[in-house]
Amino acid sequence: MSREPEPSVEPGTELGHEAPRVPEYVHLRRIAGLTPISTAQAGPAVVHSWAWTTVRDEAGTLIAMGRVIGDGGWYFHLADMATDPAHQRRGLGRRVLEDLLGRIRAVAPADPYITLMADPPGRRLYESLRFVDADPSLGMRLPARGAERPGA
């Protein structure tokens, strides 16, 4: 699903659709405050995502990203929305998210099921693009082996 890079909202940046390299993916996740992952975990995520949108600065450094995992027909889950803290509050996250949503809508049949897990810093952005709580559903996760369950 590659296309030519598009201009971004911040001068000197370029929006693209190529997956990041594993080390830069791991790095941007870490500095943006997402859960740290290993390169062994990152490799399959980079290769097997349905779509990527990235933003790079003039030097080619990855400064924002987001990806979609899903079946390409009905279910699409947005993941790894991250912006380098030095470039936050400049519209890059919105540009990445709008690009990913546009790409989903361009290929999916009517009314695709689009989900995400919203961390508190991103809620305002997601809500501004019409995302709502999945109430009464509740996002859940399976803790890593050896991790204690809360309240257990």
C-alpha cells in the first residue's frame, strides 16, 4: 500500500507510507512514552501491519508514526500512534491519524469497524475525529507471564 510521500503539516517534514526500520520504531515508541518493546517483538509488528503512516524530518529521522492492523475488510485497529516529544502539539499526530483513516475508507466496504486503545494524552485528538467510548465494551489485555493480576 505504498504511495508517493505527501507534504505534511510541519514545514520540512514528509509524510510517507513505508514501515519504519525496527530500531527507529522501538526508539520512537520509547521516547513517546509507549510501552517499551524488544526488537524481537518489533520485527513482526513492522513487517505484518496492514498500513503505516510515518512522518520524517529533513534529515530523514522518524518523528511521528501510526499503523493499522486488521483484516482489510471490516476490522481495523489503529496502533502505535506516536510523536517525538520535540515535535508534539504541531498537528503531526492528527495528520498521521487522518491519513490512516483515509486509507481505510478508500479500500474498506461501507462502515468498517475501526478501533483503538486511547491513552489519556491522545483522547482529545481521537474524540475530535469522532471516536467514542466503546461502552459497554471494555478494552482488556492479557498480562505478561509472571505479572500479577490487580486485586489478586
